[in-house]
Amino acid sequence: MAMARPTPSAQGPGGKLSGAPRTGAPKTGPPLTGTKEGHNFAYMLARWASFTVGLWLLLAPLVLGYPTVRAVLHDVALGTLVSTAALAALEWPLARFALALLAAWLLTAANALGWSSRTVIANELAAGVALLLLSLVPSGKVAVTRRPAKVAV
């Protein structure tokens, strides 16, 4: 006599059999309200915008046609650093201050490095101002409430 295979509803997590079949609708979370697992999506927008500024710095030498290799390497390196710092700031809130330091460098690099191209100067100043303003936005990571620790007696 052949035995019937249990239905998926009778199986628990990992495919193991459970005592009773599942009933009712599957559990769903609350509707999209702007927060999930300690993140506030409105503030995360500033980090993604910072990431976009980093990508622009990577692509600007190609799009704008920088005149010197030194300017190209400078913006590619800064674009990589800005993009990495922006992604880090999504998880570690204090990493946004690294974005502020990079923005300060972008604002002073034109004088410090003596760029001769107005295109390079204008692009770095615009990226620096945008990055500085975005780094002032508080981080999206919201403190998660925790229960007090149990003290061993």
C-alpha cells in the first residue's frame, strides 16, 4: 500500500513535518510606512544622493572631457572614495562625516592643486557643495529599542 506524501501545508520550516496543517492567511507586515528594521527611508535618500555624486565624479572626466590625466585620476579616485563612504554611511551613521571631509577637499582642491581648466574647477565645486549639504542630513539609522540586560545574581 502506497503512503501519501504530506502536503506542503503540513510541512514546517525546512521541509520538516509539523503536527498540524497551517491555517489562515500568511503573516504580513505593516504597510509601507517609511520605516523598516531601524531605517528611515527619507533620510536614506541623502546617502543615495551622495552615492550618485560619487558616481558623477567617476563619470565626469568622460562626459566633460577633462584636459589632463592628473585631473581625471583625481576625480576618479575621489568618486570611488565618495561612493564607498556613502554606502558605508547607510550602515554606520558616523561615516557621513567622512563625506563632509571629502566635500571639504573638493571645495579646496581647485586652489591646492592649481587646476587650469574651468570645467574641472566648476565640476569639483558643484560636487563639493552638493556633497557638503548632503552630509549635513542626519543618518537614516534609527536607534532600535532594546530591553535592559539581565544581571546575573
